[in-house]
Amino acid sequence: MKKILFFIIGWCIVVALVIMVIVQNPNSFFVNGTIILGWLLFLLQLTWNNSEYFYIKIKRYWFFLKNPDCIWNMQIEFEGDFDENTFDKIDHLFNKQNSNLRIINLSNSRKIYRSNTLSFEVTVRKGLIQVHLEDLEVSFRRSRKIIDEEIGILLEEFSKILKEDNVNYYFNINFKEFNPYYGFFIRRLNAKNINTFNIKFNIESDKVTINKKSIEIYTKSLQKMNSFSKEYLSLSPR
């Protein structure tokens, strides 16, 4: 609270100085502009180094403009009363969701479902179904759309037709460049001198792990998986 108050007072002083100079003697603004600019840059640097909110806001705008790519890997495990005949339900679901679907049979227990840029590998064993989405390259701005309009809807339909007893969602987001949250936690240090970096958050029974170049999410709820994914991919963590 003291830190926020300090920044508010500092910005108010700088803004007040600019207004006073312009109102009292507009011509002197060009004379005193260098001094005011110096204070402004100092305050910006101080805010960048000490305000988490300001840092994340700037990073969010930068990522939106730059639109970098990240690599997704997802695994979902459904536990319940399943056998190989369950593939009939899964085939029907994918055909209903995708008009240009391609199905590749790998074995009696494994299939790949391809549609546009998405490719799911599904393995069905007695009592267990595993769904894999591997090495999907997604741009920053496209991430939210895929979660809302493609993957989220598909996984919701999965749960409706399978009626599983238990489910686990694992989601790994790998950044080609540095993880923005990596800089959030240790931005005052030299990143090149750090070999390993790992932070884990336990949110009730869910887990969010932040590494040097990735974010890993584990949850048993589809709603939370969607929520965490959109929050962290849009740089709006709770």
C-alpha cells in the first residue's frame, strides 16, 4: 500500500510540475523540458522496476503488438468405464465438430484426429482414455480464440459423451523466447546468469508451475483449465 501511495504522489508531482510550467510560462517549458523529461524517465524506470502491475501491463501490450509464438502441449486423462468400443462415440464427436476431419488409425487402441491446425492423438484402454495435443504452435493473439472456440468446446463435449468418473488436465505452454513471468519474478537479475528457475503455485487442488521458458498447468476442472490458460496467456494472472 505504501509503494502504491509513493508512486501516486510521485506521478502527481511530475504532472503538477508540467501543468505549472505550461500555465505560468509556456515559453519556459522548452528551457525546463530537459529537467522535467529527466524526472519523468526516472519515475518511469522506478515504476517499471518496482510495480508488478505496471510491468505486466506493459508486457501485455508488447506481446499483443509483437504477437510471439508459443508451443502448446496438452494431455487429458479420463478415468471411467471405457473400452475400445468407446471409439465409436469419439469418432462421432469429432465428425460433428469438424467438417474436414481426417482420422488415422494407428492401432485398435490409438487414433489420430486431424482438423485444420489441430491434431489430437487418442488412446483408449480399459478404464482410461488419454488425449494428447502435441507441439501446437500458436500465436499470442490467437491463443484465447483457440481455447474459447475450439479446444474448450471439444473437451466439454468429451465430458458429456464419456461421463467419466475422474479427469486430469495437464497443459504446458512453452515460449520460444523468455517466459514473460520469468522476467516478472527476477527482472532485476541478469537472465543469462540463471540456469534453472522454477516456481509452483497451489490454488486449492490445482497447480501452476512457472519455469524459465514455460508455464505448466494442472487441474481436475475444465472450467479452471480454460480460466487459468486464458489468464496466463493474456498476462492477466489472478
